Amino acid sequence: MPIGAALHSSSDLQHLFPSISASIQKVMRHDWTDLSILEESSAFIRVYVADGPLDPRLAGPGVAIPLADAICGEAVAERQPQMLNRSDVAAIHSTFAEQFLHNGIQSVCCIPFITPKGFIASLNLASVKEHAFHSEDLDLLKQIGLQLGNALDNTLTLRDLSQTDSKVGKQSLNLPAETGSELDCEEIVGESAALKRVLKESKTVAGSDATVLILGETGTGKELVAHALHRLSWRKNAPFIKLNCAAIPGGLLESELFGHEKGAFTGAVTQKTGRLELVNHGTLFLDEIGDLPLELQPKLLRVLEEQEFERLGGHRTIRVNIRLLAATNRDLSMDVAQRKFRADLYYRLNVFPIRMPALSERGGDIPLLVRYFIQKYAHKMNKKIETIPAGAMSRLEAWDWPGNIRELENFIERSVILSEGPVLNVPLSELQTHNTQPSVTLEGMGREYILRALRECGGVIDGPHGAAARLGMNPATVHSMMQKMKIPRKDHGT
């Protein structure tokens, strides 16, 4: 049966895989094949399904292999197909590689791919014959990878749904049913006016192809909103790929984003496909966009305006169809004024800004978030926590959480680790220890929030994109507070 027809006949990829391997066998002789998935931490790759004579305890379904020890490790890390001979496999120096050599494997072919929902996987073939695979085989295997990607998404989605169903009734701390439902994201938890404003704006823009700039302090959940925007868009079945502009050295960022040709620079021994090509027809999320080097900014602007680019060291123009989402905790308008960020790119990114509120602005959301994180980590650690001391909850609500949701999540995880019984053991002394910074008056904090919102809105107060909407407040209230705090409108372009 053709691979496409087989995949349409059943959603059980594990059951179908031997017949898929047999279909490949007809055109490409091999003695082993497996489909492996990169785990969320990116440190391990797990064999999802395999067909061949190797010891299943070492290379069978469910076995997690450190990425550095996996034969497909380099291919997955580089997102590039790779063919290896026996000496290449021997150079890996791992139990997994030794198992291949012990079974007489002489050549291996690894085809990494990204599924439409963003899972990273690799289709791997091995043979006891030397030079069993050739460059002309790669195109066929890439096409098979694309077909497997859709099937893998469906299988993993069904598995997650099954696991979710099995958890029902085991959680002792309940959240409102509507939490996060507007964006189909259970991790977006809260009922405050500030969060509801974010949800409403996100739902409004999700169905369009508009560029969205997600603003907010570190740890406020900008990436969660980006994922939700992708899931609600017409591109939801295409890839969602994230690139953190601050996490990659500037010299490597261009290659990571645009790709490079073989010989483009010292060390470029193979052609590399960049994130822009990999995400074609999908959504690219550029986190920490404020750290994008100035020299790359006009190239990104060209992609946004013309949907085309060239690989580093290449001359062939590559056309793509992507949607860009970007996030930053910096004031890009100030960076523009200081010539640290291009004005034309800023205006192109700022088509539809969404400002994520700090946790201190989300009154009433802390108890919901605390319960959510207790459920999350108690389940992971196989603990049953039923109650939270009332005094502890009051202290958690009173703390200003300068690290926002990320700080709260880490603190609750630590509390769950310390809890031995059904009552959450909250290390309140840590909040006392850290609370040694000079206090800030409520009026001073309010002034800073209003000034920041005014700067981000160019001084506009009223309307759906004005400062009042960003603050989740009535425009008349904002005007009144500005008068009380002596914030002159003229200073903000109004």
C-alpha cells in the first residue's frame, strides 16, 4: 500500500510503521528504520517507533537517548539531512552507536523534519551495506518525512487527549472552567481586567496575517500568547518556529535565520536551511526582537515587505509565505530614538501591539495561578496537595513578584518540592529575605505604568489601541489620574 494511503487508512502510526518501512524497502534497501522525536528539553531524543533487528532495550520504542549520543543527533541539531558511514558512527562513542556497529551497520541516513505543530522528529534508515544511501534519495525521504509529520501530529494529539482524560478527577485544586478558553490555551490563567484585555486583543488579531508585537516585562507570558495566536490562525496546521534573538551570538544569528550555502564562511561545510525556509506557510516567533543586530534588521524588513531573501553566501532568491510574531521587554520606541533600532522595521513590527500586564497589575489572578502551578507540579512529582494555608496565600498575594509569572511558578514548584503532606509548605522566609529593596509608593508605581502605556501608544489615550485600553481602565479615569499625578499630555505627542 502506498505510504500516503496507509497513513490515511489509520491514525495508529506505531501499527502502520512496519508497512511504511516495507514500502521504503522496495525503492531503498535498508536493515533498520526508526522515527524519533526530540523531547521538549532538546537534551534527549526518544525513539517513537522502530523496525529492525536491534535490541529494543537499547534502541526500541520509548528509549530516550541523549542528543549527543544519538546517531541522528547532529542532523537534528543542524536541521539538515545527513549520511554517515561506519567510521562516522564509531566516532559518536555511545552505547546506541555501538549497538548499530555490533549489528554490522555500515551506513546511516538521517532525515530531520518539523511537523506542522512544531514537533521536531527524525526519520532514520540504516544498512549493513556500505554507501547504501545517495544524495538523490534525500528528496524522496524528505517527502516521506512531510507525510509522517502530519500523521505524527495526529497521533501525539490523540495521546495527549487520552492522558488529559485520564487525569480528570485526580486534581484536588479546581480552576474555573473558562480559564484560558478564549485562546484555547489552558496555561493562560486569570480573570483580571488586564488579562481579559489581552485575550480580547489576541482573539481580534489572531485570524489575520498582521504582524503582532507582544510587549511586556520578562516572565509575563509573551510566548504563550504567541502560541495561542498561531493556534487560532489559518496557519495552525503549518509549523510554528521560535527563535530567541538574544540567545544566539550575532555572528550566527544570520545563518540561523536565513540559512547559508556551503562555503559561505569558515566552518560552513554543508548547506543549511534557515528558520525562514523551515517555517514557510507557518508562523515565525522572534523573541527578544530588540536584540536583533542592526545589520540584520533591513534583511528582516525585506522579508516582511516582500516575503523573499537569499541564504548567506547565496544568490538565489527564496520566496516564503510566513506570518511574523515578535516579542520584547524593551522600549523599542526609545531604541529608535537612540538609533539602536531601525524606525522602518519598528513601524512594520508595530502593526498590532499587545502589551502583557505585569503580575502586579493583575489583581485577583495570583490565587488562580498558585492553584494552577500546584496542580501542575504536584502531578509531575506524584504528590497530593489539598490545601494552602490562608496566611500563606495572603502573603503570596501581597508580594510584588518582580519576576512576574515565571518567578511565581518557580516559587510554587519549590514549595511543592518541600511539601511532604497534603498541605502546601510555602517557604515564606524567602519572601522576607528578598524584600529588602527600597519601597515604592503606589502613586509612583501608578505614574510609571501610565507613562509606559502613554509611550507605547504614542500619547493616545482613548480608542481600542489607546493607553486606557492597555491599562484596562476607563479613559476618563486615566485623564483624572494624569491630572492628579501632573502628567502633561504634550510630553507624549498628544
